[in-house]
Amino acid sequence: MAILLATDFGAAELALWSELLQTELPAETLVSDRMDCDPGVIDIAIVANPPPGALSCLPNLRLIQSLWAGVDTLLRDPTLPAGVPIARMVDPAMNQAMAQTALWAVLSLQRDFFTYAAQQRAMQWLPHPQRRADEVSVAVLGLGQMGQAAARRLAGNGYRVSGWSTREVAVPDVATGSGEAALARVLGDASIVVNLLPLTPATTGLFDRTRFAQMRRGAGFVNLARGAQVVDADLLAALDSGQLRHAVLDVFHSEPLPAGHRFWTHPQVTLLPHVAAQTDPRSAAPIAASNVHALREGRALQHLVDRRRGY
Ligand code: NAP
Ligand code: GLV
């Protein structure tokens, strides 16, 4: 049998992953082009943003292992084989990278560092009043792998943190809630809102004019999850009206963010090129390989996606 590596990687990245995975899986045959073998011998696919159709007509496929934490793009492929288990990437190193990005964004908003960066470009010397961390309330939406790591890191740095998720979950030093009423309360209480929800039908377009209106006037908004969860025009209107003070955006409807999009030049937007928590091949290759071993040895697969929920 063989493992198909179906990705959108360039040659160098593909070579690195192939080498690391082959080291972890010395007994396995790895192919990166499905034309290189009989489709019937491929029983595992390790994927990262595979082109639509990449996994169709593989009659003996038994596991799809994603190298990405979010599987929304994968699940949108109408040719994705039904019934084949999908495992997503859960890597403590990635969670820590996300916690760092969330802390950087919140700290920069708390201490006006984005404002000072703009002032430097304008050669403007203008100190602002300094807020303490315990004067800043932060809402983390989504309390899974990423959200919990971020919430813990923020609470550990002295912020007043609340969290929101579908099911009630206990996170030390974080006030948690679930359900629609709790969302309005959590949004209304927060000086800064950090989005770490997966992209599903329920979260698509969640951040619209209604949600921005529920936030405190002058709040900060940090989107580290998926661009399609935000209605861009409503976010721009909220920034322009002063309802929101600043947005930190790592993810966009279309990536790379198209030239000419207002986010590129908006003075109240700080953007990153989808790097809040990159998959690190050094830690992620052994994690992907451990599910391959589990399948081969008949053990339970880890971090399976619930296709009905979409994450
Ligand atoms: P996860 O472990 O599956 O956690 C998802 C969390 O969101 C859970 O707490 C879940 O609650 C909650 N949730 C889902 N749908 C909800 C809804 N409709 N209402 C309220 N809560 C809801 O996922 P994760 O590993 O933390 O990753 C989250 C997302 O981060 C990924 O899907 C991906 O889009 C994004 N991400 C971005 C980057 C980047 O570099 N920008 C990197 C990695 C991941 P329940 O468990 O109670 O259902
Ligand atoms: C990155 O956005 C991921 O989902 O891993």
C-alpha cells in the first residue's frame, strides 16, 4: 500500500515534508503524484490544502490526515470521499505559536503599540495613558486547542479573560460561557475580542454589523481563525465609525489578500499573511506519522474530525 502526499506545497516544502515523513515512516511508500502509482494501492492521504478532486477515485482510502488544524477547505471539496475518517493536525507547538500571536495582538492593543508604530511613520512624539493588563478584558471565542492555549496565556499575563464555545468547558482563570445569550454578554464585556472559532456554516459571516454593534465602543478585534467568518464591509464600517478602534487580521476571504483591498492600507488595521500558527514540519511530521502507525496497528486514530459539525 502507499501514502499519497496531496498538498499545495512548492518543491522545497514538499521535499522537506517527504524527507521528514519518510524518516518517521521508513517502511511506507510515499508518493506525491497520484499518477505515479495505481490508485488502488493508496490507502492513506496526508493532505495540506489539496486541490479539489485530489482524493477522488481512491477506492481503498482508509485515512485522510490533514497537516492543517482547520479542515474547512478540505470539507468543501464535493469529491471528498464519504465515510473515510479525517484526522486534523493537533500539535502543542502550534497551539503555543497561536498563544504567542494572540498575546502579541492583545498586548499591542493594550499598550497602543500599533498607534506608536503609526506615529513613528508620521514622526509624531505623543505618549498615551498606559493601561494595566488587569484593566483590559479579553474575550476568546472558541475554546478548543487554539482558544484554550490563547486564553491561558492571556490569563497568565494578567488580562481578565472570558471564553465562549458551543459546549461548556472549564479553563482555569477564564470565565467561560456558551450559547447565544452568553455570546452577546461576552462580546459586550470585552475590550478586545479574539476569534479562534472553526469555519462552519454556523460561524460563516458571524462577525457582521450586529456582532460589531454588540461589542464595546472602541473595542479591538483580532481574527486569527478564518476570513470568511467576517463580513469585510461591516468590519470596515465599524472601524470607520469608531465602533471598533483597531483590527488585527491574519486571515482573509481570499488569500493572498488581493491588491487594492482596503485592509492593506486602512490605518486601523494590522495584518499578517496567515502566519498566526503555522504547521511546523519538525513537530507535525511525527504527529501525522503516529496516526499512520495507529491505522496500521489497528489502534484508535487521534484527533478525528466530526464531519457533521465541520471541525
Ligand atoms: P478546535 O480544537 O476544534 O476548537 C474549536 C472550538 O470552537 C471549540 O471550543 C468549539 O466548541 C468551538 N466552536 C465551534 N463552533 C462553534 C460555534 N458555532 N459556536 C461556539 N463555539 C464553537 O479547533 P482549534 O484547533 O482550536 O482551531 C480553531 C481554528 O483556528 C481552526 O479551525 C482554524 O480555522 C484556525 N487556525 C488558524 C491558524 C492560523 O494560522 N491563522 C492556525 C491554526 C488554526 P465545542 O468543542 O464545544 O464544540
Ligand atoms: C491554519 O490556518 C490551519 O488551519 O492549520
